[in-house]
Amino acid sequence: MRKSILALLIAWLLAVGTLVSCAASDSGSSGDTATAEASPSAETSIPADRIDQVAPADARAITDPADPKATLVLFTDYQCPYCAQMDTLIQQAKNDYGDEVRILVRNYPLPKHQNAAPAARAVEAAAEQGALEEMAASIFEHQEDWKALSTEEADDLFLSYAEELGLDTEKFQADYTSDAIKDRVARDLEDAQDLQLRGTPSLILDNEMLELDSVDYGAIQEQLDAALNK
């Protein structure tokens, strides 16, 4: 019965072209919100003069082909359960389109998620050692373990993930607490807010916001195929 209800819900979401996400507007709540909106952004097209806020030159790349035919940018919150689902879809897109599409990931730690910003710093610190995707996978996998911890407890747990990944833990700790990493996460957040992104995950393909359900890879695949066949 539950499976039937879930299947119907997913089918309905796909039919109306909505986004399942953690809403950004509910800053006073620690809960996660499933939203059904016409668009995840106030506008579906990003003005040309704001593209640098979407894909700055130093953005972290999941794929970086020499001659990309399209650019897909993910704004993610590591405490958002829908972003954990999206991470698996991004990995699939990497495998399917990595030689044609540049895939960038940026941070959108929602204020209502107390450990989202520290988690973003952990991923950024790991990225300094070439382990962005590995740390992101660990953090998403153990999301329930750290989301309600105190800041100090979360710090220790993220350090243990770095150790499990075989990273230089002294360098990881130095980067994790550095102003450079804090500033990078803060800049990503500011850009996401300036772009009026309504929640996480948010996807932007070239200069267009994507309207899709975070559990449906087919919707992403369709948009990428269309972009590559322009």
C-alpha cells in the first residue's frame, strides 16, 4: 500500500513538473519541506550579466571536459535529504555525460540546517586534497548521524570521515577551519540567495533553471540531451 502511494506521488510530481526540495524560505524551522512549485527560482532564465554568480571560474568541478558543450551547476545543501538523492543522479550524469558536459557543484547551506555550513566546509576541505566527491558521499551517507549534533561533535565526526578516506588530517583540519574555505562557502550562499534560488537542490543548465523532481534521472537526461542537440 505504501509503495503504491509513493509511486502515485512520484508520478504526480513528474506530471506537473515540480521540484521536491528543502525550501529556503522557511528559515525559522529546522524541518525539511517537500515543495511543489512552478519553478525553483523567481525566474527560469539567468540574465547574462549574472552568469558569473552561477559558474565562477573557481567553482568546484565534478567533470571538466576540455571543450564542454554545456554546463550544469548544482547548488546543494549537505543536510538536505533531497540533495542526498540528487547526488546519486549527478554521479550518473557524470558517467553518462562527463566527456561533454561540465558539471559544477556549489554550496547552498540553508540557514535552518544547523550543520549544513560545517558539512560544506568539510567537503571543500576534502576538495583541497582531490576528494570532494568521496567526502560528499560519506557526508550524505551518514546524514542522519551528524545533522542534529552540536557544532563541536560534527567537527569531530567530519574529521573522522577525512581519516577514513585516507586524507592528510592535519591539512584537512587546517583547511576546514581556514578563512579561505569559510569565505568560499559564504560566497556560494550569497550567490544562491542573490539568484533567489528557492531551495535545494537547485540545478541550472547553461543559463536556465531546471524544473524537475530530484528522484527522476530521466528528467535530467532529457534536459541534457536537448542542450547537447541544440
